[in-house]
Amino acid sequence: MLDLISGLRVAAATMIICVVGYTALVLGFAQAITPATANGSLIANERGEIVGSQLIAQAFTSPEYFWPRPSAVDFDASGAGGSNLSPANPALTERAVKLIAAHTGATEERPIPADLVTASGAGLDPHISLEGALFQAPRIAAARGVEISAIAAFIRRLAYAPGAFFTEGRIVNVLELNLALDAELAASEASN
Amino acid sequence: MTQKPTRSIFTADLVRPALRQSFTKLYPGLLIRNPVMFTTAVVALLASVLLLATIARQGDVLFEIQIAFWLWLTVLFGNFAEALAEGRGKAQAEALRSTKAELRGKRLKGSGHQDVAASELRKGDVVLVEMGDLIPADGEVIEGVASVNEAAITGESAPVIREAGGDRSAVTAGTRVISDWAKVRVTVEPGAGFLDRMIALVEGANRAKTPNEIALTVLLTGLTLIFLVAVGTLPAFVAYTGGSIAVPVLVALFVALIPTTISALLSAIGIAGMDRLIRFNVLAKSGRAVEAAGDIDTLLLDKTGTITLGDRQASQFLTLSGIQEGELVEAAWLSSLGDETPEGRSIVALAGRNEDAPENTEVVGFTAQTRVSGLNIGERKVRKGAVDAVLNLREFDPAAVREMKAITDRIARVGGTPLAVTDGTRLLGAIYLKDIVKSGIKERFAELRQMGIRTVMITGDNPLTAAAIAAEAGVDDFLAEATPEDKLRLIRKEQAAGKLVAMCGDGTNDAPALAQSDVGVAMNTGTQAAREAGNMVDLDNNPTKLIEVVGIGKQLLMTRGALTTFSISNDVAKYFAILPAIFVALYPGLDALNVMGLSTPESAILSALIFNAIIIPLLVPLALRGVTYRPQTAARQLIRNLSIYGLGGLIAPFVGIKLIDFAVSGLGLA
Amino acid sequence: MDHLFVILFIVGGTALLSVPLGSYMKWAMDPAPNQADRWTRLFQTISGASEDQDWKRYLVTLLVFNIIMFTLTFAILALQQWLPLNPDARPALDPTLVFNTAASFTTNTNLQHYSGEVSMSYLSQLAGLMWLQFVSAATGIAALTALARGIAGRSGLANFMVDVQRASFLVLLPVAAIVSLLMVLAGMPMTLQGSAMATTLEGATQTIARGPVAAFLAIKQLGTNGGGFFGPNATHPLENPSFWTNALAMIAILLIPMACVWMFGRIVRRIRHAALIFAVMTVFILAKITGSVFFESAPTPAFVELPVSDETGNLEGKELRLGATTGPLWAVLTTATSNGSVGAMHDSLNPLTGLMPLAGMWLNATFGGVGVGMINMFIYIVLAVFVAGMMVGRTPEYLGHKIEAKEVRFAILALFAHAVLILGGTALFAATPLGQATVQDFGAHGFSEILYEFSSAAANNGSGFEGLGDGSGPWNIATGIAMLLGRYLPIILPFAIVGSLVAKRRAAETAGTLGVEDATFGTMLGLTVLIFGALTFLPAAALGPIAEHFSIP
């Protein structure tokens, strides 16, 4: 009985300090110092409308946009998840066949980068590999009527190594890439 | 070690009864004492029942017959190991028992005595023993002196004197009086005597498990339960894939995995450890004492007889100033002429006078009161003795006394014992008696130190002498001018610091210390009280053996540990033999785990099971002899045993199972 | 090359950090008589408890407090639809899910049969789950502290109610605050606003769930809890925005379990012994990391026939921003430590990569959960000392305590319980539709899913092969029970061992005593962990990941 009372007192104390106090501290700090990322790294267009989050992949299907990696949850950012398929599951093969067909142009000599046919853990991976972006460059160039080399140069400008020297490959953020692509083309159209 | 030559283990007279007992020991009431072997037997029974069912169905029985056969053999091998270990004591026990059966005693009643069977003698009865009699019961001489041959117990035929009072009063049932007579008061009830205990010990019957053995049994039983879960869940796992596993196969896997090897040998190891002690002429009253011996941190050793030779030798004459050396030598010689002790004789020898004793002399013997001895030649009184005793004889010239004391100190500082010599009123000088440290003892102590055992020398000498001898002998510490109370205090102090203490003793005044120590070895010549208080009795009365007793204790535990490690390590190879064999039908790819390349699944399973069975008799000699034991640090000990039995346990079954597989598939058995 | 750098950076860096933290934890948890007096008095005032408890009293108090934890959280979860801080109006939860979740977070498991952003209100996440992430971890640290006091020879183990506050307020809170502030700076969300609505470039509407992630995440990792704010845990970009948050998270996963070893060493005053234990654990963890990184660098087997690049290894279920090494590395760390958060989908790992996390949970002592990992290692130490002790020819002793039948019995019982919970549970569900109907991939992989789920529950890990349909009532109840037994038996049994040790005369250590500080004993301990811990599970492993590996062409 004594244990119960003192247990409840400790429960109350920990609840107040570790939940209320701690959360308030971190919340206050975050909202004061880094409000943009603290609220989800949302991106607004020039009209102030939220077009997405820098960190959350969104579906792109039109040929003039870079496509993200496939999503097992169809880019549902309110219910994320992976495919959880075993690596030898035929469903993975089927999905890959479809994606290879959609992306077009994959051959034994020019294989499609693996990230474009594998779903990420949360289905919301905002990035594709540099190779994955370059692989899509011909389609975008054709759809937008620009030189492939221009698109490639554009991709390389936005690509970065996520872990500096700790990581080998480079990646690009699809939403940023597409936004920048739109902006660049709009700018070049305006200048014309 | 001065161990007696090892008897061969597999002699016909031992093996034949052991084979018979392998079967009688299948009695469940006995088998259940060893849970792992009991489980194996249950499993063997299950396999046999299934075999009968298969026979009834007229199915293919070749494989199942072999499984059942090897399962039973595993159990029998375990029984055989135990029976063989017990058998070695049995013969000795038989001899003792026949001795005991014919014991009769002359019970004193009033003025006469009546002849009764030894079994009717009660504690407190008094019996008369005379020349030629076997002493009917353990007891104490209360009157008379007799010389007794204790060969029946010790194997040593030199007679010993037993007399009333003092430390030589205890007699043991079954020993023979070879001269004179004595009255003996019986000190034990029938059935509780030394002989009975010895019979029980050498026979190993109703052997109580020692603490460590119990703990190990718990571990092995626990492992068996864990493997029961690991194997018992397999049918469900396989059912998931729609497959199934035949029960005999499961049973084979289970028995191969559970620690049958160490379990089969466990009691044999314990019995053999006791047996080693017995053959070493030390009787442990319990297995617990043997284990405790391995744990000893501090050894209390009596100086005399253990560290030094029993007798001191005269090595030098030291004259006071103004005294001719010849004078001193002559007086020393004269005073020792009547002294038949080894010390006295050594003085005579050192004096080197080959002449006859003077006429008209009277020997003055040593008494505990005067502590001096000597010779009266007419009015001339020549004396020698302990310095303080001699100085108390009369007033001497103060200058001489001072000088005497200086000489005494000098001698004491180098570990010697001084005897003062006087001739009439004159103090002549001192004889330097030297303690002779046993050869090789220093190396033994160094070994003990490596093993982490501290040696403490117990002596009645003064601290100066003790320190010098301690340094020469290489003991770690000493207790000088020790009284029995000091000894007891020292033991308590060591124990309070968490140390286990061993000592040996023989006198009645040693009894409290013997009882207090963790391992107390009583000398067989000692008093009944001492023998009761100790938990071991050394039949040879050799205190140095304490060191070997520690070794035997350690070897016992090491053998257990080594075989446990070996047994458990074997499982790795057995898994690699059996798992692919069981699962390859479900997942052909799992044949990749068949690293030994065993010919067929059936052969793989059988080979593992056969290996598991025959490793038991193969290890019986090791279990009975014990693993090689060397005095070295725990760290080195562990490296050695881990690499031999751990690594060996990993590798050996891979080789063994592969070889058996050759044989099994070659013979077309599977 | 990048693999090596990342592993060195994470494991080596955390090892270095753990040393001073271990000393600090010794100061905080087991202050010397005149140290931290003010804190001790404060905690005594708060709890109203100050008696010096023996092991039985300590254990009872611990259990009472854990019952309070379970009950309060059960209530919050069961009533969340009526309680405040529910901006997205999450509905009531299934009762078996409430039981499972309350058990899961009370036991420091954080097995999640729900998806946080779908099912839980912010109040449930913060007051229910995050609170438990503090106090369940604190329970583990307190238990280890008490155990170490007993091994150090003290019969009074101090007071649980004070210890649990020491662990919460002096250890977890400050470290969590530092980590969460760093996480915020590295771009992690921390907001109480509800979901954001976005109109995508192609005109679709996207609902973006968010929340007070940074605070939740720091304690989730530090306390080896592992329950993610979002369903897919640390693969979710808002729960793990960059390589750097990922690295920080992995350090946080490993930090306190590592520091616990040093704290143990300082309390028992045998720092070299602690260093040896640390080394043995590190060898295991490095072996598993090497294995998993190697196996995961093989391409996804489903694509062998297709024109897919095989240079990047298996990317299914992994996030590009986190780097190629971190999926398998995280998988090893999170299971070695009973954390259970995931940085890649374990179900989609290559078969033998998946074996590494399984092995981590079977051993459950190569750093292990905060506090309890070292307690589990204590069980292996008891057994290693017992066998090795005999081999040096003495009655086995551990730091002067004789290991006899009673101690061996409790130790082996703990291992037995672990085996029964995992293998027994797996057998029940594998052989019946209970499990067969819920697996995503039939065959060996489906078996691995069931095996993984029970391993995770019994080891109080919380990660999963999430393809498994584990949200059903039977799964909720079975794993709930496995978690409770898997948590409290391995605390109760070691306490009983220590209770028995404390009552004995303590033996002096000499050159003849088994040393517990040298490489030989380290080898012995490693072998014991391997043979006693892993051998039991080899048949199951053969039918799961190993069979799957060999059936892939």
C-alpha cells in the first residue's frame, strides 16, 4: 500500500517533468529556433499555398517531371509504410517489371538504377539517386523539349552526398528538383 | 606425487561386474538420480515402443532398430562408467567387511569379561584387548600400553604404540594387537565406526552429491529442458511447411544434443576423485571435503615434520669468552651421552669423541618441568637444555649470562635452536641445533603460491627462529610460539577475510582448530577427538600430503569442468550433422549445411547418435584418472583446459562423425 | 570504404562517449555517501520512501511501480477518444491492441501493432507512450544499479522509488533533452499542430501527418524503447530527416546500453572486468554488423532476371538519404540493444541479413536494453563462471561470490524462459492458422516473420518483420504475454541470484581464483553466449532465414 502511494507520487512527478516539462522545453526551443523544420519542412508556392513537404515524397506521373521511387502506400503521408515484401517475393518482380516498362529504356547494358524500382521504408522517400535522376533525363528532355545535357547538368547541380564523406553515392530531392525545373523553365520562358 | 601405481582401469575382474551392473542400474529408482540419463532412458523406451509399432506394421525397421539400439547403449554406457568407478572401491570394501564380520570383543563386566560380537558393543563399554586380538570397536585406551599393527587400515605394517592418556590413545576397529594388552573404552555406536565409514566411502554407496555436483546436475538438467523445447517445437515448425519429422529422428536429435556425455560420467568422476584420495591413503569423510580441498586459499602447516625434518641436528658449538672450545665440546658430549633422542645423538656425533663414557655416572633425564638433561659424574653436574631453563638453574656470572643471551639471539636469528651447556657453576656456551628444511619443499611452496595458495608455518619456536626458517623454506607467513588458541584465532581471521583454510593436526588440543578449518586432515595416529574433528584422516600420518590433497580436489573439479565443456561443445558438430539431414527434404538448399559431406540423411543421424554413445566409454579413462593437473595459475589452467576440451570438443565430433559415417554407409547400415 | 567509416564513426564514437557517461551514471545512480545528497533527499521527499530495501522489497516495489505504469497507460489509451490533445480526432482502439500496447511500452519493448500517425492521439503518444519510454527505461537502469550493488556485496540495495527517479531525472532527462535539441537543429519536426494539407505539383491533395516528433524520438532511442512516432519508424522522413539525424539516432540507440556496462563496472569497482564485458559485447556487435552489411550488399534477389543495376545492393525498404550502410547497421544496433526502432524495413532485408537482428534478439545481451542488457549478460557470466571455474579446479566464484546450485538454477531458468517464449510461441502460431493466415510471404520467409515477432516480443525489442498481419487479437494477446514474461522473469531471476549471493560468505580472490578480467575469460564468456544463447535457436534459424537464403537461386 505504501508502495502504491509512493509509486503514484513518482508517476505524477515523472509525468509532470518528463512529459510536460520536457515536451514544453523541446517544443519551445523548436518553435523559436527552427520553426520551418519544426512544423514539417513545408514548402509553399509563390501564392502561399502548401505544395508539399521537402521531406515527403509526392506522386509524379507526368513525363515532364522526375518520378520518385515507388511507394507501397501510394504516397499517403498520413499512413506511411513500406512494402515489407521479402526480397525474393514475386510481387517485387512484378512491380519492377511494370516500373521498368513505365520508365522505358532499361537494357542489360543500361540497367535501371535499383532505387527507381524499390519502395522505401516509409514509402515517402523524397530522394532518388543521382543515377536514378540521370536515367530519367532523356524522358524529361523529350517532354520539355530541351537538351538532355542541360537536364543532366541541372540534376548534377542539385545532387549532393547525404552524409558528406561518409556516403559514396549522391542523391537529389525529387520535389526540389521538379520545383526548380519548373522555375527554371518559367524563367527561361519569361526571358524569351 | 607419491601416488601408488594406478591400477589398470579395464581389468576383467572390474569390467565383468560393471557390465552386469550396467543393466541392474537401469532400475528407474536409481536412474532418476541422474535426470539427464533418466531422460535418455525414457526416450530410448519411447523409441523402442515405436519400433515395435513399426514391426507390427511390417515397416522398414533397419533404421529404427539402430536408433533404439544406440539410445539404450548410451544409457548403458553411462551406467557402465558409474559401475566401473564404484567397482574399484568394492573389492577393498569386501575385504573390510569380512574383517568387520569376524570382530568379537571381551567386554569387561565387574571383575571378569564376556565374549560378545562387536555389533553388541555400545558406546561407553570397556573391552580388554590382548596380544593377537583384533580390536573390536573404535575407542580410547584407558589403561595399559599395546603395540598395534594397523595394516588393515593403512597398509603400513610397522606397529605403533597405543597407550592411555596423551595423543596416542586412539585405536581403530579391525587393527591387530601384536604385543601386550590394553583396556579400551568404546567411543562409537555400532555401525558408526571408522571401519563402517571407510567401507561406505570406498564403496561409494549412497554417495551424497556434493554441492558442485548438484549445481552441475542443475545446469545439465536445465540444458536438457532447453533442448527439449528446441527439439520439441520442431514438428510444429515443420508442420508450417506441410512437412513432418519422424519421431525416431527427433528423438535422436534430442539425445545427441542433451549433455549425455558429462551426465554419464558425472558420478564416475566424483567416485574416482574419492578413490584417488583413498588410494593416496587419505580418507575424506565426505565428497564435500574433497571439493573444499580444491578451494583452499591458506594452508597451515606444522613446521616440524612437514617443513623441516622431524629432528634437529647439532651443527656448531659456540663458546663464551674465556672458555676453551674443548671444554664446551666435552661438556656437551657428556651431557648428551644419556640422551637417546636424535638431537642428543647428533650432539654426540658432532663432538666426535670416540671414547668410552666415564665411570660412575648417573643420567639425568629430560622432564617437562626442568627442560634440561645431563649427566652427574660424581659431584660434577653437566647439564644442557633450553637456554632459559638452564639460566634458571642457578645464579651465573652476569657477564656470561649477557653473552649467552647474545649468542642465543644470534642462533635464533638464523633459524636455529640454542641449547645452553653448563658444567657445575660455569656457563660454557651453546650448542647450535639446526632445523633441516626438507629438500624440495621450497619449490612446492612456490608452486602453491602460483596456484594462489598461501602457506603459513605453525611452530612453537620463538619468532626469530620461526622467521629464519620461514625464509629458508619459502613459506608466506608463520605463526610463532603458537598455542592451539593462536591457531584457532588465525583460522578464524583467515576465514573472515573470505579464505578457505586447510590444516592438519593430531593432538586433542588440535581438535577445535581442525573442526574450524575448512579442510582438517587428522593424522590417523592422532587422538579420537582429532579424528572426529577433522573432515579427512590421513592414514599415513604424513602432513605434507595436505598439498597433494589440494591437488586432488582441484583435479576433481577440473575434470568435471573439462568434460562439461567438451560435452557442450560437441553440440555444434551434431547440429551440423543432423539439421541438414532432417530438413533437406523440405529445403534441398539446406544440404549446404552438410559441411561434413555425410553420405545420407539416415547415416548422418545415426553417425551423430553413435558418436554420442561411444564417446562415453572412450572418455571413461579420462573421467576415472582425472584430467592432467599441473600446479599453475588459474589463468593458465583455463587457457589449457579451454583449448584442449573446448576447442577439442568443437573439432573432435566433426572428425568422429565423419569417420562413423564412412563405416555406417560402408556397411550399408543406412 | 564508406561502410568502414560509418561503422567506426557510430560504434567507435559511441563507445568513447559511453565511458564518461558511465562515470556520470555511477555518480547519479549510486552516489557515494556524501555525493548528490540534495538530489537523494529531493527524491526521497517526492516518493516519501527512503528505506534501504533488500532484494525482495526492491523487486516488489519495482513491480508495483510497473503495474502503475501499465494501468495508467492502459487507461489513457483506452480513453483517448474522450481525452484532450487529439487534434486529428483519433477514434477508440481495439481492447486487445490497448493491452498489447500498454504491455509493450511498460516492458520497454515498443512492439507496435498500430501505426502511430493513424491510430494515436498526441496525448496517447506523449502522456501514455513517451512517459513509459522514460519510466520503463528508468526501471531497467534502476534494476541494474540494484543488481550491481548486490554484486558489490551490499545487502541493502537502496530504494527503488528513489532509483527510478534518479534514472529518469538525472540520467534520461538531461541526455534526452540534449539529443532532442540536436535533433531539432538537424531539422526534425516538433509541433502540436495537426496534419498539414498540401496540394501537390500535379494537383493531388496530400495529408502530411506530423507532431511532437523530436521529443518523442530522443527518448525512444536513448531508452532502447524504439516505438516510432510514425508507423514506419525511423524510415519516415519526418522522423529521420537526414543522414545526420540518422547517425545521431544510432549513437543514441547504443549510448546508454554501453554506458550501463561502465556504470556496472564502477559500482562493483571492477572497471577492468567491465572493460572485458564491453569488449565481448563489442566483438559480437561487430561480427553481426559485418555480416549484415556484407549480406545486404547483395542485390535484391527478386530482380536477378531484370535489367536492374546491381551495384547498390538491396534497396527495398530503405531510404536513400540515410546511406547504404545504415539500413543493415541500424538493424543490428537496434536488435543488439533491444531498441526495436527500424531504419530500414527488416522484412525486406536479404535473408541472412535478417538473421543478424534475429541473433541479436536471441542473445539479447550484446549491450542489450538499458540496464537489462547488462543484467542478461550477468546470466551468461554466471554460467561462464560456473563452467570456467570448475576448469581451474575451484568451486566457481564470481567476484568472490560462490556460484552454486541455486544460482545456476535461476540462470538456466532465465535462458529456458527465453527459449520457451520464442520457440513455444512460434510453434503455436506456425503450426496453426493463428500464424499461418497472417504471414505475408509463405514458405521460409513467412516462418521468419512469425519467429521474428516472438523473438522481438520475448526479447523486449519491438522491431518486426512488418509484413506480418500482427494486428489481430491473438497476436496482440500472445505477444503481450510474451513481452510481460520476457521483461519481468529476466529481472526477477537475476535478483534472486544476487539475493542468494549476498547471503553467502564472500571469498577472497587469489591467483588461484578464476580471473574475470583477462582475454581467456572473455573467450569463455563469448563461447557461453554463443553456445547457451544461440545454439538453441539454430534449428529455427535453419528453417527460416538460412533455408530462405539457400532456396534463392
